[in-house]
Amino acid sequence: TAAEAAGGAATVDGSRAPLWEAGDDEEQGAAESFAIVDDGARCGVSVATSACGRLAAVGDDLGRVSLIDLELSRVARVFKGIRAAACAFGGRSRLAVLAERRGLVRVFALRFGGVVANLQLASGFEWRVLSSGDAVYVAAKKADA
């Protein structure tokens, strides 16, 4: 399958596993049209999809968030320097990226825009970024001492 040809994805134990395999009742062409982003060096640690299902934001263990256009099977944009990122989409035009280690939420205009908001977070809390429709929420829970 296409997943095996591209090497699949790294699992937690470091082995390789195919991301997708065609079943007996599925068309052979479906597997070939499935795109895989695999440079061998990075492992995805978080993923968020847009409400329309066209975009996905994947945070990796090397401190990058890749914005992937799922219809075109291409990486549309890469945001660097954000380790252990969590993401949420705000409607069709915004991506909120939580960099909890830095105590920061950055909101980006999708595709080609820059940072439209920076939110500094208080220490002593566990933070999450969530979305519902066009809204993005930043939630906090008091961290255990």
C-alpha cells in the first residue's frame, strides 16, 4: 500500500506502522491517493482538524506545527518553535496554538497571515485550547502542587 511504500508512521515504541491499508472491499486507487508526510525525523504528538474537515494542524516532537490541506494532501504552512503544541481552529480563518511550556497562546491568520493575537498565560495552571464553531476557548485548571 501507499503507507508501506512511504514507511508508515513511527509508533510510541519506535517501530514503524502503516498509517492506512486498503481492505479487500476498498478500491486499490484509494490507497495510492492517500498522502503521507514522513521525513523520518519527527513524530506527531497532537492533531486538530478544522470544522469543515479540510485542514489539520499537527504538532510534532521537534517544535513545529504543520498546517495540512487534506484535500490537496499538502503541507500548506509550518509554524516553528512551538514544542508540545496543542491547537484549535477558530472558524475558517484562525488557528490558535497553545505553547504551554512558554505560557503563551498565539492566534494565527490561516494560510499566509501573521500573528493576530498573543495571550500570556498565568503560571500554576494546566492549560487547554478548545474550539466550538467559530470560537476558540482557553481553559485552565489549577495545577497539582
